[in-house]
Amino acid sequence: MPKIIPFKGVRPPRNIAPLLPSRSFIDYTDKEIKNRIKDNPYSFLQIIEPDYLSSIEEKLKGIDKYHAIHDAYEGFKNNGFLLKEENEAIYVYRQSYEGFSFTGFILGVSVEDYVNDHIKKHEATIPKREEIFANYLNICGFNAEPVLMSYESNNDLDFILNETCEKLPILDHNTTDMIRHELWVIEDKEVITRLQKSFEKIDSFYIADGHHRSSSSAKVYQDFHQGETHPSAHYMAYVIPETQLSIFSYDRIIEMEANLIEEDFIAQLQEHFWVTIADSHQKVLDDNCIQMYWGKTWYILRLKLENYTIEQYVDELDSQILSNTILRPILGIYDVKNDKRVKFVPGNTDFREIEKRIGSDNSKLAFCLKPVKINQLKTVADKGLIMPAKSTFIEPKLRSGLVIYEY
């Protein structure tokens, strides 16, 4: 069902490919950004933070910054740091580290498919953020980080992936965080046609990460009515088999203003849960169970289903159960995403780090949740519902500047 296209990607030449791509700038501290820009003239951060080392106190913002980013990008191309493919292509990209491996296709997906719900969403988007990124795309003229999507694989697609990966990659390097990046270029028109026909057999793509990039890309196309042949009719995605997605929970650390009284707090929890003390952190939990760390003790909270009301599918998810039974009625936390008392910890964090952060302070506690399953994520999207805030931490995390899509 989804329509995919090849495109003339822009990418770094082999000799500087290990140096140019960057993580999302929000993943860096100010000091890290400054050091990378200072020490690495090829870093993609040089483009997206063009005035970072400027001595001028008032930094560029908004449209002025976007024009500066566009100029910096064109400068990289003029200097040969970024090269555009001569032919339209689809890319196979593999990221691997510490026993994890993700292999999929970088290609163009259709804005019309996004609008018509052949590209499924599970996250609400904020109009202001859509507007900001749409302006960025329109002025800068490129998108450097693909939207991560999953699909239900079939034998044809698996065969093409395996067949491609048997060849020598055009790029193969490790970054300083010990992640290996491999890239293959598919320019053969016959193979591209096979890919397009194989993807037509799939019902939908599911967005894993990049909802605002998707909605902003749609806004650019709809606002400017460029036509179906214009590059804005499509946007860049990295699509991988759903079995390869690594979905972790987002655990919650709560920092209350005053100590919780043990007897009262446990009694309140027992209205909805069977509360038991555990010897230590549990790696595997039964359904409808939440782990809590408080007062240097691990607890297992087993939901009393007879005392819990399910009004819609998301009410069955652990993150929503936590909000409905503990965060809102007991701790008074109604906006989990924006409440300053709530800190989020990716579920692949060592539990000892959580113990360290909580310590023996009875005003702090942590809730550890089971990861959402891919079928649960798909069900939420298929029903047109929205996942609870900060329910998933999904890998792989992609680099900016490895392959670039121009508008």
C-alpha cells in the first residue's frame, strides 16, 4: 500500500564520513557542542549551529538562523564535504553495537500516504512545533535525519536486504560511541522497482520516532501546493522490519516536595494494587505489574483488575495505569510530561543508577515499567489513539547528515 521512491541523496565522501554525521543537537550539552564545533571542522553541528562560537551575545534565532543554516549547508557542498548522488537511489543502512543490529531502507515516503493514514501515528503533534520545523524545511531546503518507521516484513524485502548486505558497503565506520555504521547504495532500477512492488503489498508504515518531522513535511507540501512531482511531496524515512525495533520503557523518577508517610502511602497504593516487597529489581514482570523503588526498597505492585476501570485501549498500558492509579490521585501529578517533579529515565538504564538517584530520601521514588510491545503500539495507531506521554524509548537512534534529502 505505501508508495516509496528513490531520491538523489546528499552524503559525505568516504574520507570524512566518520567525522560528519552527528546525533541530534538536543543530545549534546552546550560544552559538548562547543568542543565538537571547535575541534571538528567537518561536524554536521557546524551547519545546524552556524554561529555557536560567535562572540556576539545575541545569537541568531528563527528565520535568520535558518538562512544561516542554509548558507552553511551550501558552504559544505561547495567545499566538497557533502556530495549529491548522480542517480536516484534507495539506501540500505545498518547500525550495530553491543549485540544489537538494525538494518533497513532509507528512502522517500509519500506525504499523501501520511495524510491518508497509510503511515500510522501514535503521538500527538504540537502545531507550534510543526510551524517551526516547516519554516526550517522551507528555508533550509533539506532534511538531514530520516523519520524512523517500521513495517511488517515479507520474504521479498528480506531477500533484497540480505542480497544487498552481502556486497561491500560504500561506507563502513565506527563512531566514537562504538556504534558501527554501514551504508549501501541501490541504484539498479530493476531492484528499485522490485522494492516498490514489495512495499505495495504492505498495509502500512508505523512511525516509531519522528512524528513532528512527518507532520511538518506534510505541512510544507500542503502549504505550498508544489505538485506531486515536487520533492516536498515526499520525505525521507528509515524503514526497518518491526521485529528489529528495540522498544524500551521510560521509567519515572518522582521528586516530591516532602517525605511520604509510609503507612499512609502504602495504604493508598493498596486500593488498586497488591503490594509486596521484592528482594531486588526484577528483570521480568508479569502483566499488570509495576516496580517501585522507595526508601531503599523494591516493591512489586500488582494491579487489582476488579478495582480498575478500562475506558479505552490505552488504559491497559502500564504508563497509563500508573497515571490513573498513582500519579494523579495520590501524588497530584496531572501533566506527567511537563511536571517538574517528574524525571524520565530510558528503560535500558542500569537499575543501580536508579537506586543511586533515589537513595534513602523518602521524598523520592521511582516507577519502572514493562516495555510496550510492538503489537500494542500498532493497535494504538490503528485505533487512531495517542500513546501516553513518554511511554516508549525506541532504538535505533539515527544520525543527522549520513544521508540528506533536499527539497
